[in-house]
Amino acid sequence: MEIALERIYGHRLALPQVGAALLFAQEAPPALLLVPEARLRRYRDLSAFGAKVYVNPGLEALEEKALFVLSYEEALSPFPEDPEAWRLLLEVGRAYPREALLSRLLKLGYARDEDYRVLGEVVELGEVRLEFFGDELERLVVRGEERRRHVLLPKPGKAEGFTSKKVLHFPGPVYLDTPALAPKALWPLLAGRPWVALGGGVELPPLELGARPLPPYRGSLKALEKDLARWLAEGKRVHLFVGHARTLEYLKRRLQAFSPLILDRFPGPKGRLALLPGDFEGGAEWGEWVLLTEALVFATGGVRARVRVGEGLSDPGALSPGDYLIHPEHGVGQYLGLETREVLGVKRDYLVLRYKGEGKLYLPVEQLPLLKRHPGTTDDPPELSSLGKNEWQRAKERARKDVEELAGRLLVLQAKRKATPGRAFPPLPEWDPLVEKGFPYELTPDQKRALEEVLRDLESPHPMDRLVSGDVGFGKTEVALRAAHRVVGHGAQVAFLVPTTLLAEQHGKTFRERFQGLPVRVAVLSRFTPPKEEEAILKGLAEGTVDIVIGTHRLLQEDVRFRDLGLLIVDEEHRFGVAQKERIRELKAEVDTLYLSATPIPRTLYSALVGLKDLSSIQTPPPGRKPIKTFLAPFDPLLVREAILFELERGGKVFYVHDRVASIEARRRFLENLVPEARIGVVHGQMPESLIEETMLLFAEGAYDVLLATTIIEAGLDVPEANTILIERADRLGLATLYQLRGRVGRREEEAYAYLFHPPRLTEAAEKRLAAIADLSDLGSGHLLAERDMEIRGVGNLLGPEQHGHIRALSLEVYTELLEEAIRKLKGEAKEERRHVTLDLALSARLPAEYVGSLEARSRYYSRFAEAKSLAELSRLVRELKERYGPLPEEAENFVALARLRLVAERKGVVSITEGLTHLEVVFPRYPLDYDARGLKGLPYRVELTQYPPGFRLEKKGLRPRDYPEALMEVLYLFADL
């Protein structure tokens, strides 16, 4: 069935996605298809329709006559006005004069010796090796493979300096998938080109092509079989496009009655069912063709959910408009954005903060370090302070009184702990190395440090109170195991408290394996323990014949007595309630206590932050571990199916979390229809313990592909092959729980995926929580996560179960500062503050909007420049700016020069740098000054030392304003650091 494509231009078509793909595949190249990002992969492979496509092409594909598929974002991405100048075509046999080649490489952003090397007649640039004979390119090797031709593109990051848009440089008719989602900026760029709308939302006349859309089958294969029989009886060509190899095998077996053909190319013969490769969506009857897809058969066939991928939090401190910020003098204001203002001919960027009653404060970006972030959200905003009414200072005073009282109580607690006689467990040279023999891996540097700190605490005569914080699977258990080994070597007992039965069983197995062959008895006390064995264990603990007991809440009951408890290890303290924590406190009064946590609860982390608990942090992952890719999306059956099948096809297993026992069986039936290729096991807390354990073991051993469970799997189930987890209603779960659940996957070197599903609409707090999890996909981010949790939900009172306090009004950071200050005051310690230099020079210094276009990017760079603590850090930032946006304009050069001057001035102890009519004045805090007198005389500037105020004056004569920072630095280098 041939379609004259010219007649469809300028029309709106109602076609399912598989029909749109077929139509586009018939287009004569070059042609362009623009789609929303989430639907891009549906068009990646049109080989079943005999067409080859380029997805999101770049400069390298400019001269190709092909079918191009771009996402809307990519179509509007920056592109050079003159593309040929930004690509270097390398062909064997062509001449490339050396100087011209090197200057071309420089223009493309490659620096000699940094990005490429010239070795005589050879140029090596990353994975590209060029071998010349004179100026002629004789041999070209890319990634170890010899080639005749290669297109060299600009260094990554250069693109942001380009002024054109990509869509303008790829010719041919344009097809728009889901045009209702096309950005407004796209429409003017399509002027004068033939285009077709594949969907509604645009003002174009409709055109009927005779394709009748089919309703989804939602996993009902009986309904499908009925329709197949009818179509084949009518002599139609029936095509079923299948995206997964497992599904192809399954459908081949299941639809055997129809003798399906396995084909590579469309169309199939009349009156036959053909199975073809293709990851399409939807379905239609179209003349003699029937087009079916895997998505139509098993899922809803609806519009794809928008997936947000966490990119890794590169800069948690980056500002965005709407954030609440705290100024030390003026209190809580809302950040509205950046504004460029010209004062006395000098241009600077200012942060605009809104206060109560529409009061506004314009703050120079140089004062960013003074500001602190308030964790308020627009869901739950803090009260804005009033400018000039002293409300903020009064709130601080009220909090200060409360904090001083709290600091006193905390110091008494700490003093009690230090004064309590504990038990020392010194090294045992013959015993200590024995447990290491069974450990197959080398300890990471962080593990070594944490272990040294724990053993040092055990050797001291005071009770240990240490938190070992480390990501899931980073080796906290190994540190605990070796600490237990030391204590047992001295004849004392160890209690290891864990939150779940499964974790107790798993730790029990680990400990027994490691203590094998040593005279150590390890017991596990949990719901799984038979009554007789439990009785024997309790007797053994009281008599001292059980050395290590690993248990759940059961360990905290009154009937558990120890003969000589030397060490208490508490895993994931946040999982225990207030009453249980009180019992832990009683138990640990004179006992060494070690807390382990991947996401320490805010209160625990807070204690560690203000120095009440000792903290060891394990932040280096074991070798080979990769970050977990995290996706946020509204619940979408199609995405669920694809995620499960992708994992099964690479030989893995899947966790599926559905946290409602009442509906878990219904969810199992839903999954069985959705993914009939998978074997599904179910686990929840109301099942008999023996059945839970049996199902878990069967899953671990491979009898099930998918484990459908409640959050019971949160702690401790380690299944190396499980590398995908899907979590329903993630918005209902806390950060720590989400983080622990996600930690069930990615325990080995395989890439792991976590899908967090939520309803279409979310409260802002839930959205922030989920975004925090997605952003913190980097390994070792559990610590950052707990800090983020404190920001999102506030922090509990340190000594009791109440939540919030003055923290709500002041923010965690300000409250913590006040507390630290009060503790230091009571201890008689001096506070070391970061110096802030007042810098007032008549110099236009900023990152112009014409240079860094995005407001968010400028805010982020201002934050990072303000936080930089060394000249090396500044240099890295400048290099990054140049790579992304090109050479610095004059105002940006001035801004960088002032940032350097500020750092040098801080190190020298300078109080202020100001500009007078004839001189630049630098003031130090005290006199006399330590400086190199001979060096000062040798400078080309007139420098006059002053005693009142202590410092110096530098004559401006002969200096341009842009030279001020460099001249001042030259002088300051001759003064001693303060």
C-alpha cells in the first residue's frame, strides 16, 4: 500500500506510533523527525521498515543524506552558525599543513600537551592517532582501528558558545511526533519548510489515511488470539512487532497455533502472522495491513511517562530562584534571581532577596559566602524577616538562650561518658590477624581509617560511642566484624543489634563463615529461632558460653542477660523506636557502642556533627562499583514491563516493592499479565517466617526472576544478580527507606537501575525528597542524603523524641552554629572564623548574561567562586568556564581577578581593600606588619606604609582599573600570612 508523501505535508495525521514510524521510514532522505525525549527510543531502530536512522546527530552527520531523529531539546540545542568551521574532516591521503592543523585544533578547544601530543610526524589526540608523511595524512587510527575517514568534533563543552540551533542545519521535510509538546521556540524555526503533525495540538487541517487504531489488550492473550483468527481468515498481512528477545520466544510458543513467521523486514505475506523486531507502540488496522506491537499486547498502549534521570548532584549549594536564604544581619529572605546594576559607571551583578512587606535587598555576589540556605519549600515556607525591625536578631537571642542550656546538658553527658570507667581492649598480636585470613578483598582506604579509629576507641579506658557512616555495601560490616573479633579475643561478649530478621540471618551466616575454625560461638536470636534453641542461647549468654549474639528487637527484652558484655553494635539505629533506643541507652551505659548506618538519621548525624558522637565515614566504594541510575516517573505499566525485561535479558533479577500487604496478591496477578515471561515470588511481613525465608532463598538461587515484596527487603538482603529495583508510591516512603531500598541493587560491578514511581501530582516536599534520591546517585552519597533529609524535614531535639524547635525559625545550619559556639564558649575554646574581606574597587566585574546565558548556571558559578578556598580551585573553575563558554570577556576577567585577590587577601589577614581618589588602600587588623622591605622597593608601583589604619596605600597613577587586582596581589605577596 503506497502513500504519496507529498500530499500529507501541511496536514495533521491521527496515527498510532507504529504507523508514524512506518510513514517516516518511507520518506526520501534527508528528512527530519522531531519527538519528545521520552519517545525518542521508539524511533531508534526502523530497520524492520528497511530504513536506517541517525538519532540526535551532531556535526559529524552534516553531509549525510539520511533520516534524522531528534528530540525537541536536541533540535533547539546550540549549533555553530558556520558548522564547517567547527568540524575537522580527516581523510587519509589529504594534506594538512602543520601550523594550520594545530591552530584548527586550538579553535576546536584542544590544548597542546593537555589534550593532544605532537610526537614528530605523529599527532595523538585521545583515541585518535594521526601519522603524517610531511603534510600528508598517511595513516588514521581511531580507538585502535584503522580508518580512511574520521570527523573530529569540538571538545565537549564548547557547544554553549554557539549561536545557531541544530534544527536549522538538517534539511528536508519535518515530521513532529506529539506536536502539542513541542517548545514554542521551535515554531519560528520551521518557517518555509514542509512539515507534518503526527498528533493533535496544532492548527493544521486533518487528513484521514484510513488507519483504524486498535485498543490495548492489557495482557489478555485470549482476546488477541480471537482477533488474529479473524484477520487471518480475511487474508490480511498481520505484523506483530516485538522489542525483547524473551518476548519473541514466549510469543512464538504461545501463538504456535497460528504458525507465526519470524521475519526481519516488513511487510509479511498475505494471510500470515509475522513476528518482527521493533520497539514500537500502539496498533492499527490499515487497509490490508494489521500493525500490532508488544506494548499494545501487554500494557496500556498509552502515552509514555516522562522519565527524569538523576544526574548526580554536582553542586548541592547551587542557588535557584525561589530558594530561601539567611543573611546574618537581616534574616530569612527569598532569592528572586540576579540583577545587573550600574553604580557610578561600574557594572556588577547583585543577588535580589525579597523580605516581608515586599522589602528588597540587593547584595553584591561577592557577599555570597555570608548567606546560608534555609530548607523551606513553597509547600512549607518559612516566615520572611522584616528589614530594619530587628526581628531576626531577637529570634536568634531566644534560640541562643535555649542553645546555651542545651550545650550545658550535652557537655555534662559527654563529661559523664569520659569520666565513666570503661574497659580497654588492647591489641592481641597473635589473635588479631586470624580473622583477616577469611576476607577475600583488600580494605579500602576509608575502611582502614574507620577500623583504626574503632580499634583506638576500644583500646582507650573510656566507653566508645562511635558512628560508622558508609554507603550500602561499602564495608561497614567488615569494620564491625573486626571490632567484635578484638573484643571476643579478650574474653568479652558482643551483641549485634539489627532491625530485621532477614538481616540477622544474613549477618549470622557472615559471622559464622569468618569465625570458622576459631573458638568462637556465634548465635542468632530472632523470630526464626526455634524455642528450644532460643532457650539454649539465653542460657549461653548468661553463662558466657555464647561469645557473639546477633539479633533483632528480641535482644532488647528483659530476659536477655549477659555474663560480660563488652561491645554493643547497633545497625541502622533509625529503624528502632524511642522505647527501644532508651533500652539501648541503658545497655550501653558502660559498654563500648558502635553504630553503623548508611543514612544516619538526622538526630544521629547531628550529634556527630556537633561532636557528641565520634564519627567515621566510609565514602570510597569498593573497586568496580558503579553508581545506581535512578529514574523518577509517574506509574506506567509499559515502563515497568520494559525495566523488568531489560534486566531479565541480561541475566539479572528484579525487586518490585509494593508496600501494601492487602493488595499485594492483586499486584502479583497484574504483573503476571504484564510480564508473562517472568516468574514472580511474593514476600511480606504477615507471611509465616519459614515461607519468607524459603521464598527469599528461592529468589537468590534463581527459582524466581522477580521478587514482589513490601519494604521488608529494605535491610540486608544481598542478591548479587539483582540489579533493578522498582518502587511503587515512592512518595510515601522516607528518604532513609528509599535509600536503603535502592541499596539492594548495584552491589556488584553490573550497572544497576532504580525506578521510583509516584502519582502524577506530588506535594513539593515529596518531589524534593524524590529529587534528592535521584540526584544523589553517586556512590557514597548516604551522608549527603542525611544532611538533605535534615533540610527537608527539620531535625529532632537532640535529647528527646520532639521534632523541630528553634530550628524551624532559624534553619539547621544557624542553630548548629549557635550550638557549636555555645559548646566552645563553655569549653573556653576560641572560634576560628573564615575571614571576609571588604573589597570595594571601581571595576566592572561580573559574568555577563551574554557570556553565560542561563541564570541557573550563573548563580551556580557565583556560588562556586564564592566557596573556592584555594587558587588551584579557582584555576579549575576558570578552565571549566573557558571550555564551556569560550574565552573570558573583560568583565569576567575582572571578576576572576577580584576572586583571586580576595583569596590572597584572606590568607594575608586583610580586613578591607578600598579605593580613594588617588590611592588604593589596604587595611590589616593590627600593627606592626611583617613584610619584605627590599621587595617592596623593587616594585614598579609607589607603595606607602600606614600605621593608622595599619596597612599600605598604593598610588593609582599609571594604572588602569583592570590592573588594580594584579598590582595589589604583587604587593600582598610580599607580606607574611596571618
